[in-house]
Amino acid sequence: MGSRKQTLIRLHSIIKRLYIDKDYDLFYRLSLLDDFKLSAEIVEFSNMRQIKIEKLKSNNTITPVSEWYFFFPNFQSGESITKYRTYLCISKLCNAYYINHYFEIKDLNPDSFITDSMLEGEGFCGDPITHTQWEFEDIIRNEMKNRGIEQLNVCDAKLVFPGIKYSIGTSSDDMPEETLQLTYHDLLFSDDMLHILPWRP
């Protein structure tokens, strides 16, 4: 694992090569790499804590990422139920990952005036919400560290690399160019580039 400065230099280099130099061949070749396989420890912990694992793309899909949702047991208190899930995304393009934690709170009272509403909070690379999510993230971090895969944190999500403009799937009215390149524009965790390749695989 390199220093943060080395990580930023590496991220800038791969983004420049893909989106300024338009090395479509590299994007495609990296997308063809085998999907990341969850370790036995991750699977065993999930089974032990009754966490449902959902892989978001099939193994035969050409994609630059490996991604999963992990659904934790619901928690019910009184007339409300809270659902927890964690999202893990690993980029084949830059050998990095990020992890999100979500929760949803729903009112189960049929007579409540907020019956049809859903309160939801979420964050990018935010802190885990429950103790089990804390334990789970520790396992993920150790696994990624052992494999040399670096985590992108909240600060990384706000990085802007000058001169790199990206607008696939967005409009100039939505967000200014050269902003939130690793989140909103998803330069390293999206398959948008596959849709504009000058040739089809």
C-alpha cells in the first residue's frame, strides 16, 4: 500500500489515460479481468450474522467493477422497522474500492399519517451505522489491505483533477464540469465508457 500522495498520482494517471488520452482498449481489457471473489471470512461472517449477499452483476458480464449489496437483519422497535444494507464496489480500473452504508426506517402503523413515506439516510464511504456493520467493515478493510486494494475515503470523493472533463450520462445544467469526479461522474466505478466504445466487443 502506497502513501496517499502516491495513490492520488496513480488515480490521476489512470483517469487521464482513460478519459483524456481515450485509451478505450485499456478500459475494455481491464473490464475483462476476472471479478473479485469474496473471501471465505467475509462469506462465513455473513452467514453467521444472517447477512444476505447479493452480487449486482453476473460473472459473465463485461464490467470494470465488482459490486455487491449486503443486507443485514431488520430491526423492529414498536411500530417501526429499520433495514440496513452495505454496498461494496471494487474497481478493476484502479485497484481501489469504496463502501457505503445505508439504512431505511419505515412506519408500520397503518393509521399513521406517514404510512406511505420512507425515511432514508445514506452516505458515501460514511461510517457504519450498526455494531455489526462496524465488524463487517473491519473484515472488508483487512481483506482489501491484504490484497493491496486501497480504499477511497470521503476526501477522495471530492477530488478534482484539473483538465479532465466528463459528461457521460449528465448534462452541464446538472453539475459543473471537473467536479466530484469520483462520485457523481463516477470515473472509476462506472461502465459508462463501455457504451461509447468506437467498436463493440
